[in-house]
Amino acid sequence: MRLVRGVRSAALLVALGLVVAACGGDGGGGGGGGTGGQAAEAKKVGMVYDIGGRGDKSFNDSAYAGLEAAKKEQGAKIAAKDVEPNPDGSNRKELLDSLADDGYGLIFGVGFLFSEDIAKSATESPDVTFAVIDGFDDLCLQEGKNLVCLGFKEQEGSFLVGAAAALKTKSNTVGFVGGLKGDLIKKFQAGYEAGVKHIADRDGKTIKVLVDYAGNTPEAFRNPAKGKELALKQIGNGADVLYHASGGTGAGVIAAAAEKKKYVIGVDSDQSLTASPTEQKWILTSMLKRVDNAVQQTIASYVGGTLKGGIQTFGLKEGGIDYAQNEFNKDLLGDIPTTLDDLKQKIISGEITVPDKPQA
């Protein structure tokens, strides 16, 4: 429970204690089993989405998919609730604390923008475990603390789709459109550029990578108009394959590519599965950031009583990163997957090390 509570919350706890005593409960917490054949109490899992909320066809939707998969896997063992912040995300901490006050024992903050708020909530609610996706705080470095920082090796998946872009381009010019310009999205850029260069060097040619960012504020992740503008600019400069890492802004990138009949690479989720029929024809693949797997695995550890605070990183080896193959892009990819799967194994084995920062 949070360290600071109102009279109303305290009264509720007293009342609940009296009910448990009257029913002959053993007073155990944490969803432990009761006596006399009583079913174990469901463990409560909460999730607060990033800006854009559910329906972004990308990052948030992947987190939601993980929550839904966990509900199917765990059944009655968990009770889940997911909530969306205000459009500007100003009530992130309020939502985190509300879930903590309501007895949720594991609470996810979806996105690095939660980092500061979720660290404060974890400090104020020491008996609640918080998990921040893509976020980081020094609290994650302190043994025994209740904050889990879930990170990904986005550069590894971006390397694979960069190789795909290099294999697909006819103009020898490809593009990258990022959302908020910062260290996180630069990992996508770094991997993409490295993948393009790997194929270009192998084949003895030069491939140019055009790079643009939608902005320096969180708005850069939910501005499709800006995404379309940047995509059209890159296409005008010769790019015939575009990769975006820009959340909801990517809808504009995909729309522009389809309009101009150029190939585009999605991000986070398999974006061809939620695209229009016209757009599906031009989505070469998507860099899959398996937030769903990370969420599902974290919940399973929580239910099993093995979840600990700290840093967890998901890459190709851990099943946290991949590229999309499906009925829509099978013909578009052709024999490209043969090369990508070989590169995947070389990354997993350590033969290829992918940079996480753009090369100067």
C-alpha cells in the first residue's frame, strides 16, 4: 500500500479486515491460497498506456496484446485493468497511484515517458511492483527494489529490416523517419543504418539513408500529418523504401508510401495486419518489438512469485525482437528472409554486434 493514505482508504482497510475475520480468512496477502478449499485470490495487474493509448496500431497495442495473452494464460489467477492517460499524458502518476491504491500488485507504465513518475510511485508504494517499458531509473539498479525496467534491443530488429530495405531498394536511397529525437529512437536509427551498410558493403555498392525526426516533444509520436510530410520529402529525394519508428505518426508515413507506391517498413507491431488493403500492398515488413512477450513473461513471473526488481532486456535471443512475415508480405519479401534469418543467427551468436548509437 502507499505510504500516505487518506482516512477513507484506512477505513476501507479496517472494514475489509473485519470481513475477512468474520469469514474465517487467514489474513494472508499476495493472492495466497485460503483454507477449507477456498480458491486463491486473483492477483491484480494494472496497465497505464503511453500517449496515443490503445488503437495506435503500434507500441500500446502490443502491450495490450501481452496483457490479453496473460489473461488467457493465467485465467482466474489474475484480474487485470488497463487505463489511458490524458492526451498530453499529464495524469500518468495519478493513474499509477490510483491503481496502487486499488490494490493492484503489479502495475505497468507503457513507455519511457513514465520513467520519472513511475520511480516516484515505486518509492511511495514499496509493497507494489511497478514495471516500466523502455524506461529507466537508478532504482532499477538497487537490489531488492520494486521497480522493473523492461528494455529491448531495438537495434537488432532494426538491423534486420535495414538489410531488407537494402535488398529491396532499386534507387539505392532509403529513408528513416523517427518520432521524438532522443536516445531511444536513435537505437532504431543506428540498427537500421548498420543493416543497410552491411548489405551495401557485402554487395559492393553505396546506399544512402535519409534521416528525419518528427520533433523533440512527445507530440512527435502522434502527428500523422508530420509523418506524411517527412515521408513525402524523402520520397521526393529518391527514397523508395522507408522505415518509421514514430508510433502513431507512422500512420502518415505508411499512407504517404502507399500513395506514392513506395515500400514502407512498420514498427513494434505487424502493421500490415491493421493497415488498409491499399497500404498492405506496400508494407514490406515490420520490425517487431515484442512488448507483448515482455508483458506476458513479466506477469507470469509475478504470478509465480519469482518477479524481482531490476533490469530485464529482450533482444532476438530472448524472443523480444523479430521481423514480420505473413500472407500479405510473402511475395514482397521473396527470398529476403533467407538472408535475414542468417543475419539473425549471426546476431544471436555474437558474430555480428549491432551498434545502439548512430555512427558519426
